[in-house]
Amino acid sequence: MLIGPTLGRYFAARFVRTVLGVFITVFALVYTLDFVELLRRAGEAEGASPGLMAQLSLYRTPAVAEGVLPFAVLFGSMAALLQLSRKLELVVARAAGISAWQFLQPGIFVALALGAVTVGIYNPVSALLKQRSTEIEARIFARATKAASGKDLWIRQRGLDGEAIIRAETAVEGTTQLAGVSVFTFDEAGRFAAQIVAATATLHDGYWELADARLLRPDEPPEAYDTYLIASNLDPGQVRQRFTPPESVPFWQLPATIARTERAGLDATRYRLQYDVLWARPILFVAMVIVAATVSLRFFRFGGVGKLVLGGVAAGFALYVVRQVMEGLGASGLVAAPVAAWFPAVVGSLLGTLTLLYQEDG
């Protein structure tokens, strides 16, 4: 039996307000911390003004905040149900013959709607902003002494003149461009030949194009070049895939990315997993609402609400751990991508429903 439209809209509005309130709070916190960190890094970077750092942080934050969306739904749903219970609105609803399954219908509908919006709109926007942020970071921090994050990128290749080892401080996602580049070249006998330091390096078919480069040879003075070319046997598609994590590909572009990767003979498992994970997100949000309901429907006058809330938080983090483990197994190929993506959402929903059936119907 469906809940009445007036009461349903009232409950749905409460869910929307609390979930968005939790998400906006986390978003603002992440933005503030990231902005402070960028200001610290910008100390020795040329052109890194506070306004530009604020813009860069705004580009970076949506992708980070996207990871906490399930917890925003969980905590927001718990807050909505606890507020309704504390104000005795749930008591009145039960006295009017409305079951827990009926007044959970608005919350489930809100979870499905939020899941669809975050997949179809929020994810593409956050992915594009993340790509834009890497471009700005590459331009600003390429020559800053504080740019190195301890996670430098290393590539080994063989060219016409021998081997070369390329170190880069960052890569522009979705492209074959590197920033903060040092190239160590070796002759055919394996002896060190030269080091090339460049602001950026872009891989084309058969060669690297280094911009603003300096050539350093043993016992010879440095030479400066606006553009310097190095032969390469690397495939641009492989390099682009390596430096573009699945999280940086918008949802609507994932099918084309998967097809393009497979046509190139590369492994598209990570992109398939990301595609399935996004499809499963609305059901994961529903699971979070049901889990929240299992720990938030106890009447305040009965006491013990604090323990139930802690139990809900623990259940949410347990579901998060299971999700991370399954995604890791899916990315490694040990578990099929659809199973890895849908398992946490489906199992979480079923376990939450089972617990509610026990609580409500004995």
C-alpha cells in the first residue's frame, strides 16, 4: 500500500533536506582543507594566486566529495528518521495505521532519485572538473619545488637511439601530456647519455614532444630548446589509459572508452567496473536508507538510541569495506565486474530488509 501524497511529500522533503545538509557540510569541509593545502603548496609556484587556488580547489572537491555520497545518504536518512521520531511524528503515523514500510517509501524514492541525478549529472560534471584541475595543476606546479608529491610517474621506453627513462611529477588525465618531466637517455650500449629537463612532454605517434627543455650532457654546458623531440615506441592509447583513472571518465563517455580500449587490445576491466558501480549506485543509496531505518525507528522514550546510531554507523562502514574489497577483486579480475559492483548494494538491501522484517513483524 502506498503512502498518501501529502504525507509522502512531507517525509520526502525531510529526507532531501537532511541528506543535502550532510553532503553540503562534508563538501564545504573538504573544500576548506583542500584550499588550505593548495595555498601551502603555492608558496613557490609562479602565478599561483589565492583566487586561482580557490578555483582549483573548487574543481578538485566534487570528485573527492563524490566518494562520501553513500555516507551522506546514510547519515542524512538517520537524521531525518531520528528527528521524526523525536518529535513523535512517527508515533502519530504508526497510530494512524501507517507501517514502517509505508513511511520508508519517500526515503527510498529520494534515494533512487538522488542516485540517478548523481550518476547522470553530478558524476560527468565532477569528472570533467577533475580533468580541468589536473591541467591547471600541471601548468602551475610543474616547476615548483613543492610540486612533487612523492608519487612521481615513471616510464621506461626504447627508441631509435637507445633506452630512456622518463620521470614526471604529474599527468594530465585524459591526455598523453606529462608535466615536470626529466628524461634520462642511454645509448645502445646502456651507458648514460644525457638528461633532458622539460616543463611538459606530450606523446605523439612515434615521438615525445618536450616543451621548454634543457639538455644536460656530461662534461658539456647545458643547452636550452623551446621544443625537443625524442623517438618513442610507446602507444599513445596505452599511455592515455594508464594516466586516466576510471573515476576521471564521465559516466556517459564510459561505453565509448570501453569500446576504444578493447579495440586497441587493452584491458578495459577497470572501466567496466566503474560503469557497473555507477549503475548500481541508486540501489546502494536505497541500501543506505534501509540500513538507516533499522537503527533509527526506536522511540526515544525507550532509550538506547545512541547505541543503535553507533550500530548504524558501524554497519555503514562495514558496507563500505565490503564495497572496497569487492571493487578491488573486480579490478584484479578475480570477480566479474557486475558481481563486484552490485554485490554490496544488493546484499546490503537484503540484509537491511531482513532486519526490518524482524523488527517490525517479529
